[in-house]
Amino acid sequence: MYWADELAASVEGPQVVNDSKTPSGTVHVGSLRGPVILDVIARALRDRGVPTTLLYGVDDMDPMDAQALLTPDAVDHEMGRPLAHVPDQTGDCHASYARHHAQTFIDIFAGLGIHPDRYYWMSDIYPTGAMDPFIRAALERAQVVRDVYLRVSKVERPAGWLPVQAVCPSCGKVGTTIALDWDGETVRVECRPDYVTWARGCGFDGRISPFGGAAKLYWNLEWAAQWSLFGVTIEPCGKDLATAGGSRDRADAIAREVFDRAPPRNLPYEFLNIGGRKMSTSKGRGAAAHRIVEVLPPEPLRLLFLRPRPNQAIEFDPEGTDAIPRLFDELDRLAAAVAGKPYRGELPPDPERLLAFVQLDPAPPERLAEAAATYRPAFAHLALLAQIPGVDIAARVADEKGAPLAAAEEGTLAERLAAARAWLDAYAPASAVVRVHRDALPPEAAALGEDQRLFLGALALAAGEEDPHGGDAWQGLLFRVAGEAALPAGRAFGAVYLAFLGRPNGPRAGWLLASLEPGFVVGRLRLAAGWHDRARGAGQEAEA
RNA sequence: GGGCCCGUAGCUCAACGGUAGAGCGGGGGACUCUUAAUCCCUAGGUUCAGGGUUCGAAUCCCUGCGGGCUCACCA
């Protein structure tokens, strides 16, 4: 059984599925694994008739602690302030740094078929007072919290430490404050210059009421408080949090011992690594989630996350590899299998469910076969066609299908063609790129045999005499000259590709040559044939 | 040091208790108007090592070795 179905089968009663994210900067592709897993769990629950609520939160009261995306003069002022209070650095009309990065990320969800029932922002929640009971409980049981930190994570807090962080009334920073001396209504707040290394406090020292948004819980407690506030029953989390003695263990213990509640069901999931290494937020082309989405349409992207089990690390290396074409191929193979068409290789367990979860819309089972059977043009082939001038791609694809494309199939074609172009532009390995060497004979042409050179020379002569126009004319000429030279077609075409592309194969040669200026073609043919001395004059003659 | 993941054909990976499979690469073959980036054929690998459970293990358990990520400050 598919893992999400197993999870769905193991719970009772209505479920609240939750995930949240701290928008500390640009969010990369790997972070989409959580939302996709969340969505699939919700779908699996609903498919079993379990009433389900899907929540997605933004922990935007957390302190700004990464200066990479701040302008140098902003660092001193902004570091340590709540992310929701830091101005948007890109100036594109978001209310804050947090809104900018979180919204850019969230905007991807709908396109991926992920539709939480509710988004919540902690900067909205704290002022309502909804967190106050949890702040009070945490303050009352501060000693329990300290014990949990020590027992679960071997972390010892400084003397007098309380599990809340006030927003400094003077400088507005939250990362630099320590709360002390809870008297039942107020805490003493010190905004210390050296409390953390990454931000500098202003030195404020005074008493405040920690309620109504004046203070926030430390993130671990905030997490546990969210579970109580929203009644969360299932919450997956990434392995950075799920590690033994890590944040999740602390939050679980705090839920039980401070907020008197069983923690939600966990589903730890592994990361997605780009090229064998962890992704970097600030560098690395295509690592940003909103950029990958430009190259990978929703279905293959969902497949990337859903094909492996959640606890399996995903290695994804789009740079200069065939990782992206293979993802499309895997999707097509899966669809073919579900549609009852022939396929090769082994299938994952429960292919029907996997394909259903890969679909953008949760389609009823009876429509799955229909969706699976739609014609999907091969990505690698589209990438090739996209590089050949003068090809009517839609007509060619319809030809291959053997019937006119349905509207949905035309959509798939357009989507894949755009993806193929983006892939060629940003990621494709050299072997997938067809490029005419215009300036000089490709070095690879040195491998041309004498028979091939003779053929190219003969082709140049024939072309000069007949001045072929169009792909068909060129293609016919190629075959005829090859036949007259008694050269096997394979060697003849190979010679043309070497002379123009520097590679032994390529797109249909006739149409390739027809797309280039006749003078260039003839000149290049002569050059490749070894007729350097006469190339210039003959080329002019041919052009005349 | 703790946790998780991985170690299967040259490379990338699948199969996850029942006779080891794909893609790419490599090798062989086919083709006069043709998706020459196509089609057909071709992979014999102590499934990292050692032990255990089982009628049966790549698959489950234990140990070891190697690699990756992650936590131990914050989130």
C-alpha cells in the first residue's frame, strides 16, 4: 500500500494536518517536499472519508538571523527583529521581508495542486491574544521547560531564563531579549547587546506584560502551542527537526508536559539534495523553489517527491544531466502502465495510487485511466524538435500520436515544450544541445573518413548546381548523392553532422541544411571535404 | 559523538520476502525521402562484507566497513 494510504488507514476520527515554515530567506526546492507530502496525506485521508483540515503556517515572528539577503546598512538595524517587522528588501510591494519570502513560496502551492484550507501567520495570531494561554502556561511551568531542554537535548539555559522572548519595547528586536522574573502578570526584559552573536541588543531593561503580541514563545514551544491551538493530529517534519534529541523531541515533550496534550503523529521525511550536497539558500542556480517550477511542470515535480518513500533522501542534480528528462520519462512510463499500455522495467508499489497523487487535481478513480491514457510527447524528443528550425512541432507530435491532439494534450505539449526550452537554456548537457559551428570547422570533423570527404565534396558540387530549396529538396539530394557515391546512408549523414555540428548525429539533415544560408552550407561542405584552396571561389559561384 | 538515508550491471537507479530489472553508455544489426536523438538485438551482476531468522533474503534482524545528510547555537 502507498505510504500515505497506510498512514490514513491507521488513524481514527477527524484529522488536522499541519505544517509551518520560518521564512528566513529564499526558499529552495527541497522545502516543497513538506507541502507535497502534506497534500498527499490530506488527499489519502479524504479518499477514505476522513474529515480533514489542512493548515499551513508562517512562523514570521521568529527573529531575523540571516544577513545574506540584507543590504549592508540594514544589517545592524534589522538583525534580530521579527521577520514580519523587517522591510521587504526587494521592494516589490510586500509588507515585509517575511511576507515577501513566504508569499513567493506559497504562491507555488496552488500551481502544484496544493490547497491548504487555511494559512495562518503568527504575526497575525499573537496580537489576537490566542497565544496568551500558552504563554502563561509556559511561564508557570518554566522549570518543566528547562528540564525538558536539559533532559531531551542536553541544553542548559542561563539562570533565570524564561521560555518567552519579548519584542524589545525600545529597539523592536526579539532575538536579543531575555525574559526573567515572571510575577504572574509581567516579566523583566533585558535587551542584551551580547545575548546572541548575530544581533546586537539595545540595552533596554524594564518590565512588560508578555501578552497580546508583546512577546513570543521560543520556537520550540510555539510549535507545541500551535498543536494545541489548532488541534493538530498529524504533522510531518524534515529530518533536521526529527533527529534524536532535536526540536521535534523537545516539542513533543513540551506538548505533553507543559500543554498537557499528546503530540501529533509524526512523519519524518528526508531532504532533497542537489548534486549530492545540501542546497544553499543564497547561491546555486535553480535551487530556489520558484525557479525550479519554471523548468519542471507540476506533475513531474510532484513525482520527484512522491516516487521515493518519505524517509528516503532524494538526489536531484538537474545541472548538465538528464535528470529532468528522466523524470518526464518516468512519469510517462508510470502513466503507460496505469493505462494498460506496454512499458519496460519495474513499477513502484501501487502505481495507480502514485499516479493519482501525482495528478494535479484529485481525480476520481474512474477518471484516472483516462488521465493516464492521454498522449504525452517524449520530453527529450521535444527538446530536439525545439532546436530544429522550421519544424511544425504540433503537427509532428500529432503525427506521432496518429490522431489530432485533444485540448488537454495540446496543453501538455505547450507545457513540455516550454519546459524543454527552459531546460536547454539552463540545464541541458552539451550532448543534448544542437549547435551549428558557424565560425569554423568543428574539431571533431578531423575524424571524417576519405569516403565521407568525397561525399561532402560531391554534395557541394551538386548543391551548387541544383540550388535546392527546402528540407525535402535537401534531404532528397543527400540520399541521391550518397547513393551515387555508393556511401551507406549512415556514413553520409554522419559526415554532414560532423561538418556542421561537430557530433556524429543530429536532427533531420535536410531541414537542418535548408535552414542555413546556401553560401555558408556549400562553403562548409567544401571546407570539410578538404577543398580549402577552391572553397572561396566556388562558394561565390554557387551563390551567384 | 547522537540520528536518518544510501551502498545492486561501466554510470544513474528500480525491484523491498518468492526465478535480479530498466534508462544512459558500450557492443552488434537495420534504413533511398525517414522523429538517423529512430528501430531491433545485446548487460550474465559472490545485490559492500560477515553472521542470524526463513522452505526461500538484494529485500527482515545483528555486527562491521564505506559514503552522504542532519543535530548537538537558532529556527
